[in-house]
Amino acid sequence: MSRHSRSEREHNRISRRNFVKVGGAALAGVAALAGSAVPAAAGTTPSMFPTPPRQDAHIQSYRTLGRTGWRVSDVGMGSVPLRESSVVRYAYDKGVNYFDTAEGYGNGAAERAIGEAMQHMDREKIFIASKCRIRDDDNAETIVDRVRGSLERLQTDYVDAYGIHLASTTEALSHPGYHAAMDQLKAEGRVRFTGVSYHGPGRPDQASMADVLCAAAEDGRFDIMLLVYNFLNHEEGDRIIAACKANNVGTTAMKTAPGVLRWQPVDRDNLTEQQQQYIERMTGRGQSREAALERLEARSKRQRDLYERTRPFVEQYGLLTEEQLRLGSIHWVLQNPDMHTACIAFTDFDLVDKVVPLSGTQLGAAESRMLEECRLALNDQYCRHGCAACGASCPHDVPVSTIMRYAYYYEGQGNEKYAMTLYAGLEGTDASACTDCAGDCAGACPHGIDILPNMLQVHDLLTLA
């Protein structure tokens, strides 16, 4: 039996199993536009992407990862939801040579999946970056032990980079145990480079993503970093990329696709379950049913207005789907030559076939216009990863952007269990506090997001799903 035949069967099996997960969309604080698909205008042919999905596509662009000197594929592979080693092999066969993982992704499951694929890949041709959250009481010995655990799961003698995962303060960058461990492991040939990642603050008293990662770029001891970067959330990322370029530090992107297009109408005589729960909560706080309904309808009207504003564009350029937004978002990231690789959470072969053809290609006029329309429409609907501007208004210290990030993991990456486990770990600061809150956060978002309904919706998603 040929290897090609086995690959085709694996492709079909995994694609069918994960179809719903890949087709599912990132909530990520977005409840915006398209209530239904809109067909292309008569006589037009949708042409959003440079090439259609292709099984024969291959990476076309490699970029130098800062001072590491490595030429990495512009499309890399993230692994938060990764469980299938065959997907790693498939991406590798397409030319993907950068794999980002972490000790905490699936409690080591992502590292194990990469390790299982290792025997089918040329180790010298791939770059593996792993990381772990460094605790205050960690010392060099405990960190060395954790790195050795990663090496065992990855089934490799060394990792190309090992980093501080979610370094939330500039002080964390100088953790003595981490740097002593890296010195020892480099001397042993177990680690080649160092790195750092950060999503941004969950609370207003924490440092911004730009403050931490720009400091890391200027520190001199970090060779690569992982940061949030997408067309709706790039201002801080642009600052970080500039600092990295000035200091010859490698850059890798996460959260490349910000959200979805979705519009939820309100039918007073046929409310959805979530809408009915919202009404019950509002009336339970003393608000009249009529006032609660009017607030729901006002929110739906704003979403409908956004949809109508983009409708002419949608009809002119074809079917606007959540998948097109995701692919267009990734394609936007690839246009910046100073972003060395975009780490895409590949969960099946189909997504690899759709993203890899974007490698080395230019953003077309149709995509550019689509993303600009989406930027205008989603600006007051998208909760930015790492933004904590609303935090000071909350009497319960609910970390809004952190919770929205967990919703992104759940719907955007299909990693339901991981998202729900993280949410359960908030221990008293989750959005359950919002059920009996007067809504002091109203108007607190600088981008105009209606926070309370989103929190109630996400709480239901992450606790009752």
C-alpha cells in the first residue's frame, strides 16, 4: 500500500471528524453581521483569495527569524488544540517548518502529538519552540526538569527555543531561575534559543503587551517572541515588531483571526434560549421586561445596521463567510515581512489546504476591501485580546478580555475542554458575577462594546456547553 494512499485516507478521516470544529467560528466578543449567506451578484465570480484550496499547495515564502538565522515558513503551526500527529506530518509535507507549542497545551498533549510525528520528519529541517509558565517559586532545577519533560514528550534531544509563557510583567523577564536554567540547557545542547510570549493584561493593573514585549526585545536575552497580531488588533503589535526589528529578534504571530460575522435578530414572540435567559436576568435585577427587550432590540439593530452597510460590498464580491474572514485575516498578517511567521492552529488537513496557498502571495483588492469593511463594521463588536480598559469599572474584577479569549479557544479553535478548564480556573472572578450586576461596565469599553450581554453569553457557553 502506498504512502500516498494512506495519507489520503487519513486526510479524509480527520477532515470529516473535525469538520464542525473547523467550520465553527470564533466568538471572541463578536456578535456582528451576517445573519444569512448572501449569494454573489449575477454575473460575478467570487475571487477572495489568490488560489483555491489545493492539496498540492506548498509553502512559497521563508523568512529569517531574527538573530536565530533560521529561515522559517511564513505560515507556521500553532498547537493549542493539537491532538492529531498526522496533521503535523501533513503540514510538514507542505513545507511548514515552524512549530509552536507549550507544556500547558492540553497538559502536554500538543507536545506529544508533535513528538509522535517526529519520526516522520527531518529534525534538522524544523524549528520547534516550546514554553512554560514560570512560577515565582521556580528555580533553575525545577525549570530544567520541566524542559526535560517537554523534550521527552516531543521525542527530541533538543528544542530550538524555549520561552517564558505569558510573561505578564517586565520583572518576569529577569526571572533568575529561568535564565540559569537556559544557560545550563544551552551548554548541554538541549536548548538553542530563548523566547517569550504574552497576550496582554487581564486586569488594568497589569502591564500592556507592548510594554512587556518591547522590554523583552531590548533586554538582549530573548531571541524570539509570540504576540497577538491581526487586522483589528495590531497597534501594539506594530510597536513590538519595530522593537524586534531594531534588536534583530524573531517575531511570531498568534490570534491572527479576530472573530466572526454574525447577526442575531430579536423576535419578541420567539426569543432564543440565550435571549430569554438575558431577559430573566434583567427582570430579576428589577428592570422591566419591556426595558430589557428594548436593550436587546437596540443591540440587534446596531448589528443589522452594520450588516446593511456592508451588504453592497458582499453582493459585489461574493459570499462573505466566517471562513473567508478567517483566511483574509491570516493573509493580512502574511503581508508584513517583519512578521516572520503566523502560527495557525491547524486542526485538520482541510485547513492546511486552505491556508498554505496564501503563502508568498499578495493581498488582493477584493480581500483588502473586505477587511476594511470588516474593520469598520467590527470595531465596536470585537473585544481586543489583552485590552483591560474596562477593568476599572467592574466591582467584581471580572477579567473581560481574558474570558473572551477563552471563548475564542472554544469556538475559534474548537478546543472546548481546554477553554472550559481555563474558565473554571478563574475561581470567583468569572462572569457569573455579571448575572446579578447593575452593569457598571456600560460605556467603559473605548471601542463601544456592550460588555454585559457578551459576558452573560460567554458564561453560558463556557459553563453549560
